[in-house]
Amino acid sequence: MKIKPTLNHTHSLWLISLVPLIWGMLTATTNLLVPYLKDVYSLSYTQSIWVQVIFSSTPILASLPTAALIGRIGFKSSLQLSLICSALGCLLILPAGAYASYTATLVAISVVAVAVTALQVVTNPIIADLGPEAGASQRLTFSSTVNALGVTLAPMLAAGFLFRSYEQTTAEQANNVLIPFISLTVLVTIMSFALRKMPIAYPAMPATRHSNDPSKPNRIMAIKQRHFWLGVIAIFCYTGAEVSTGTFLISYLSNAGGMSFAEASRYIAIYWAGAMIGRLIGTVLFLKINARKILILNTVLAACFALTAILLPSRSGGLLLVSLGLCHSIMYPVIFSLAVKNLGDNMAKATGILVMAGCGGAILPFAQALLADRLFIADTFWLGFGCYAFILFYATVGFRVSASGSTKSNSTTVMQTHQIDLK
């Protein structure tokens, strides 16, 4: 049964869902800096990819401290502090651009990355708690769609300021980052004041759990299920392939497709728009079609598109890489659901490990950058092709739960929450 939130909750949901819009815009604008700063400062691929490495590896370091912060000061104060940190990171990019300093830009990006991680850790529980428990999945799906909208809009808005069609000096190019990040600073500041003034029912401060009670031992169980660990690798491959494609798409279109940077930058928005559209379509298809079969289809298409782009480097090959956004759209939720199947009491621990597997978004782009400094850009996409091969293996064989690895659980699993058929 579909439970409608109250009017008050609906207004709060619309307001709080603008936070995922903000971190989506921050993420996409940062991704756009990788090819842009490479050109501005005449960097190698390995040097320029540090923007992405710093941004994508930060969740490993910042997630647990953010959770501890919530335990100390609560959700509302943590959200305000995260927004302030976002504005500070954007402001730090301004002097970095004014003085044309790549090192200072990396420092600013690290602050933005911490803020984006904190916003995710703080906001998702707020959205899940904002209304009846039965509608938590629906609310989180709505917020992820708003996030995808931000990821789609940001490259469209920022590219016009960054990639100019006329010649500029290094100082002028470095200054181009000012308007996009000033705009983001203003947006974040407005959102911070709006959330402070508007009444929102924040979750209660998490209670500190003690393990001194002998009747409730602190059980740390090893996860031995093979399908779970293969799922961790599949998540690592997915995040690596998605981020690498978005990071090196402009380089491919300009080197192999013969486009100008200004023209190629427009396709980044289309790439992320494909991911947003795919998520919307997927939420409908999952109710009627086996989700694992959709994953198989999307992975096969992604592998074929990547292989064509590698073997036939051209503008058409670049457009096939753009279409990978649509293929990537449903990979994460389906892989995640398959990986946590029948984990029982290990569910929380498993979820944390799967989130950390997102470091693939830092490691694989760095590996591709190392290759790009030695090979033609099209040949570096063999890494992505290898990722799709493993995901296909997982979707067809590796997902199976062994009889000995099955664990009973009284809790509702992710598959039940999202009502996805995974047989």
C-alpha cells in the first residue's frame, strides 16, 4: 500500500531534497575541472586526475567522522556545518583561480569533497525519517533523482564559463572558475539559511550504544558469503567505470573525435542526463521485469559500446561512450541488492563495506590516467571494458548464494524494500 506523507512532510521533503541537488552540482562541476585544469596548467593526465582521486577517495576518510559528529551534535547542526563547509570549499577555489595555483585548487577540492561526503551521510537518514517508514524507499529514490538533476545541470551551466571558444592566457583561464564557484557559494548559502528558518522534523540524536551488558554481546561476525565479496568487487568496478568515463569523456571526444573542448564539454551533461533518465525508467521496469536481467542487458550494451569506441576511435565512438550514462544508471542498486541478499545480522557491516567499495571511483580513474600518459586515449578504455566483463560475470554467475552461506534474518532486506525481483 502506498502511504502518502502529510502536507508538512511533503514541503519538508521538497526542501531537504535540494541538498542532494547541491552536492550533485558540486560533484559534476569538480569532475569538469579534470580536463579543464589539464589544459589550463599544461598538466599530464596523471597530474590532472588528482582532482578526481582526492574527491572520490575522501568518503573513506570522512564518513565515519561525520557519523561521530552526528552522534555528538545531532542531525540539524551537522547539516548546517556541512553546508558551511561546502561554501568554504567553494570560496577557497576563488583565490586558487585568482593566483592560478593548481596546488591551492587541490586543497580547495579536498574541502569540497569532505563537505559533499558529510552532506550525504547527514541528509540520507533525514530523508528516510521524514515520513512513514513504508515510504522511505520512495523518498530516497526521489532525492536521488533530484541529485541526478544537479549532476546534469551543472556541466551545462559551468561549461559555458570554463571552455571558451577564443584564446586566453593562463591567468584568464584560471579565473574562469570564479563565476561557477561564486554561484555555488551563493546557492549553498541560501540553502543553509532556508533550512535554518524552515521547520523540519529532524531525526532524534543517535543514542550511544554500550556493549557492557553481558546479555547483549557485541558480536563481530565475519562475512563469509562468496556472493557478497564478489559484489564488493562489482561495486568497485561499477564506480570506477562510471567515474572514469565521465572524467575522460572530454579527452576522448577532443582527441579521438576531433571536437573542441567547448563542444565536447556539452556532452558531459548528456552523459549524466542518461543516468538520470535511466534511473527513472528503471524504477518502473523493476516492477515488471527481472532486475538482474536488466543489469545483464545494460552491461552487455556497455561492453559493446566501450569495445566499439576502443577499436573505432571517432566522433561516433565518443557518442557511444556518452550513451554509457544510460547503461550505468541501474547498475548500483541492482548489484547492491544482489550483494546483500541473505546476509541477516551482517547487513549493516556489509553496507559499510559496499559504500567503501566506491573508492573504485578514485583508483580506476588514476590507473586510466597513468595509461593515458603512455597510450592513445581510446586504448585506455580497456579498463572500463574489463569492469563490464566482471559485472557481467557477477550478474550471470557470481551473484548466486551458496546454501551454506545463507543467513536467516528477521529484518526487511534491501530487495524487499525496493521490491526488486532478483531471481
